[in-house]
Amino acid sequence: MKIKVDTLKGFVKDVFVKLGVPEEDAGITADVLVASDRRGIPSHGVARLKRYVDGIKKGIMKPKAEIKIIKETPTTLLVSGGDGLGQPVSYRTMKLVIEKAKKNNVAFAAVRNSNHYGIAGYYAMMALKENLIGISMTNSAPLVVPTHGKDAVIGTNPISIAVPAGEEKPFVLDMATSTVPRGKLEVYNRRGKKIPLVWATDENGIPTDDPGRVLENLLERKGGGLLPLGGAEEETGGHKGYGLSVAVDILSGVLSGGAYGPLLYGKKGEPPNVCHFFGAINIEAFIPLDEFKKLMDDYIRILKGSTLAKGKTRIWIHGEKEFEAEEKYREEVEIEEKVVETMREIGKELGVEVPF
Amino acid sequence: MKIKVDTLKGFVKDVFVKLGVPEEDAGITADVLVASDRRGIPSHGVARLKRYVDGIKKGIMKPKAEIKIIKETPTTLLVSGGDGLGQPVSYRTMKLVIEKAKKNNVAFAAVRNSNHYGIAGYYAMMALKENLIGISMTNSAPLVVPTHGKDAVIGTNPISIAVPAGEEKPFVLDMATSTVPRGKLEVYNRRGKKIPLVWATDENGIPTDDPGRVLENLLERKGGGLLPLGGAEEETGGHKGYGLSVAVDILSGVLSGGAYGPLLYGKKGEPPNVCHFFGAINIEAFIPLDEFKKLMDDYIRILKGSTLAKGKTRIWIHGEKEFEAEEKYREEVEIEEKVVETMREIGKELGVEVPF
């Protein structure tokens, strides 16, 4: 059903406040979740609210987390999220990174003891308003197998980079380093569709077209899992996706002194120690902003105007689809009936008024 | 044939000196090229010497290039390579980046008006000796098609990141953002082998298994080209490899105010204006180096010790194969007979003594 953006944000915020999350943190988290729905990425939107609610109830996420700057220099930050929600610590850290980059041209932050932070692109895009290049990455639950490996010991570890343009929309890459995220298998499974052989492996580590089998194996830790970008073999470049995933984990989980690989979600009922990495680069330290934006426009137009392959209708720039969705869902977002139902149940259970 | 490392380096250096390259620059370039052969990447080693020699002769690469720092801050550098060889300007810029990162914890440099710089990993790995994380990327000749596009308008634009470990070998990711580089198609073509359908497209932009056809089309600019990591379709993640390629180009070609996409090698006989991007991050700004190295060792051992998929014999860490090759070729490298022959011809033509 269609729900007004402000109504949806208000409800999600109320839920978090009811669970003991401070008002400002609840507002940030609601904004990140609804932004995902608005950008046409429902897998990371309010469909996840139940998981957050459960996480807080189980004590895996602390509603009143103490965000602590452990170490700081003019260009770097090491932050602990205090096992709270991933969104508030990520938002606040990226704000600080942007301030530092404005003063010192480059800045990076590693965050540990956090939780799922939503879409990586949200934080990278915060840099756009300040005309900086923004970078955001995070490690995540071990769902992906390394090349030649049978067990899921690495995450889907996404990378986002946001770059301002002039008249064109900004370039916003926001990609999991696996071929697809788990949610994609769930969609195919619900529809009874087979999956391409570069998406996942079975319990023996062999590529499979059966999404249900992969999802069940992952739940029961029977072996197999999602494949890195490039698939199962070096011949198709699978070791590259695997390497990108590990690189993200090193910058997030190792550099922060947090958790990495299978150590995330190590013990049942304990906080997963999700880790993030944020960065910003000041364009004007290199060339004048106006010139940069002109070149970006030119490059984007070259790509978009380039000759189409037979049977194809459009060449996309990264972020373009999401900006179009954002335009479409400016006032109202389209939320799946099942997700609406779950939200109504959450509201009822917590005694939070459901305005839809 | 087997050639002593020092003998080979000496010859390559002599060739460049004979062509008017200053002694130090010639030495750096020889070292980068031979390092590639030693690391088991012959496609980027002395097999390329002829192209460099021709480039200098044709005036595409200037032997005595003026390397100029155009703009500098404590954390950033904008450098012009003066249309000289890519290796000396890259080596010198990475040296400066390392110095800056040691002082200010993070530093980045964009380089324009350069040429082919050899293996990306060489410069990222320079940071390892200083216990920093090193980053290196470059744009390159337009050989890759964007997702849904027919024409090769983006480069194989490689990314390298090098991270020190403790007792384990460093993690060194060094990957083209296309599924494979052009050299791989040349190998399959020579052997009369078909290529996987995620490697390249034909003149209509349709995936093909015929490497000869792709190579010919690329030479004659008839359409088609290499595919981004992930293949031709969004379903297999091709838009991610495409996005990574563009991101590298933005950081290298746009941020430096240089050339990008099809503008590289825009006019015949003119310098291609290849652009690079270098970075270094000081680990100790985040956590103590000892702790970081212990965590790296732990992570690497978890990955290497993880259960194998059926039929597989080993899980590799990025850079491991290359370090093993380096060990094997410590004293002598194995150079293809055809490449040796070409080097002998170069020596004869230039009047440089050939010691093999």
C-alpha cells in the first residue's frame, strides 16, 4: 500500500522511542530506513524493522548506546558504537568525517561495536551536500563463501562511493561485493524461480540454481552460501569479488580492532560487533569544484550517450535508478502488504499508534 | 629462457637510458617491469618493453618528462607526469604520499598526463615497508563496454590495495575491474581456446566465446570489447564491475583534471593522458600496529583454514600466488622465447649490448 513518507517515518521513530531509543537516534534510524524504501531498495527499508525490534528486545542492540570516540586525529577517527543501532553512530561519524575533510581535505573513520547500518549509500551521499566525495563500507554477517571455499565465512560487505556532478545526477555506486545479496534469493525462492549459477553454492560448495536450498543451508550452517561477485571460479573473476569483500572487512573490522569474517555474530545472543568504514575527500584540494563538475557531467553524458548493445534500451549511471525512484516516491512510498502487516503487529504489541 | 634478475633489469635500464630517459627514471621503470615478471604477471613485465620503446620513438611518451606538483596540501597532491613514462612519476608520487601519510595519517594523490604505469600493486606495496595501507589505481585504454553498451568506452581500470600482516604474507589485492584483461584473450586466442561468455562481447554487444573476433574488433574499433567484472547482465552483477571501473576513472581521470573513458588515447600520435590515483593510510592512527598485525594474521588463517568446496585444493589469499612466484624467481626469471627475441632486436636496433 501507499504510505505518506512523513507518516511512515513518524511511526518508525515512535517504535524506536517506545523501545527506549533516544528521540534523535530514533529519528536518524527512521530516516535511513525510509530513505531506502524511497530509493527503491525495500530489502534495506522498513521491511527490516522487525529485525531491529527483535534485536533490541534480545539485547543484541542496546537502545541507549554510548557512542565513544576512542581515538582522534585531524584526519582520522576510531569510534565505538557501544553495541547500539548502526544508523545513529554511522550518521554522527560521517558528520565528523565530513567536517574533518572540509578542514584537512581527507578524512577516514573506522567504527566498531555497531550493528546493521542500512544502505551504505546513505552515508556516502551525506558528503554530496558539502560537495565532497563520500565513501562508506561495512562488514556484515558471514553469508558469502571465499573462492574455493565451502563455508560462508565472509560478508556481503558493501562499498559505496558518492561523487557530485553538475547538471547531471551524482554518481552513487552502492554495491554488495557478492553477486547478489541474500534478499535476492528470497525473492526468487518466493516466486519459484531458479537462480543463475554465479549467485550461490550448495552444501558441498558447488554452484546451484536452487535458492531454497541455499537459504536453508545458510540458516542451518550446513555449508555453501552466496558467491562473491564473479562467481565460483577464478576463470570468471570470483577471486576479485572475494578480494573486495576481504578488503572492506580489513578497513572496517580489522582496522577498527573489531570483528571480521566469521567472528561477526560469533555467539548467539551476543552483539555481532558489526564494523564500518567512512571517508571523505575534498575535491577542491585537487581541482576547482566547477571544473570537476563539468568533467563529471561530460563523462556521465559520454557513458549515457554511448551506443547500445543489441536488444538493450538504456545505459544507466550508478545511482540513477535510485534517484528516479526517489522522485517517484517523494511524497508517498509503496510498501509491500506483508511488511505493512508486520508493522501493524509491532505497533499493536508495543502500544504505538499505527497511522496506516 | 631463464635470465638473471639483475641482468634483465640492467638491460631494460640501458634501453631506456639509450632512448634519453634519465638514469634514475630508467632504473625505476626497469624495476617495475621486472618486478611484474618476478611476481608471475608476464603480461605487464618486459613483454611490454617494445610498446614503451615505440611510445618514446613516436613521441607519445617523453623520455625527459617534467614531473610537476601542480597543487599540494599536507594530505593531498595533484601531479602532472609531463607525458613521460608512467613508472617514475608513480614511484615518486607514492613516495610523497607515504611521507604525508606518516605525518598526517592519511594522504591521496591524483596524477595526470602520465602513461601506462605497469602493475598497480607495485605502488600499493611500497606502503608495506612503512607499515601503512597502500592504495593504487589507474585508468587505462578504453577496452571495456559499460553494462548494456556496445562500444568499449571505459578502461580495465585496476584497483590495488596492500595491507601489512604479521607472520603471514601481506594482503595484496591487485585486480582489473574487467573480468579479465585483454592479455587473457590473447593467450586463449593463441591456443585456439574458446572463452567464457562473461569475458567479452562481439561487434553487436552480444557475449561471445571467440577471442580472435573480439581482439580484431577492438583493434578496428568495430564495437564490442571486454566485459566488466560480473559479465554482460545486471543479473550476474556486471553493473558492479562497470561501476568500479567508473569509480577508478573518477578518482584518477576526473579528480586530476586529466582524461577519462574514451578520451584516453583520443587522438592518434598524441599522448594518451593516462591518470592515476594513490593513497596511504596510517594504521597506528586507528589501533596499535602490533594488534593490527595479529588480527590480520588471525583473519588470513581463518580464510586459509576454512573448509574447501568439493573438488578444490586450496583457498588463496590475495597476493599469495605472487609472493610464491617472487620467491621462485628470486635470482632468475623465466622469460618467453618470443619476448627474449624481441628484446634482442631492440638491443640490436638501439646499439645496446644484449647480455642474454
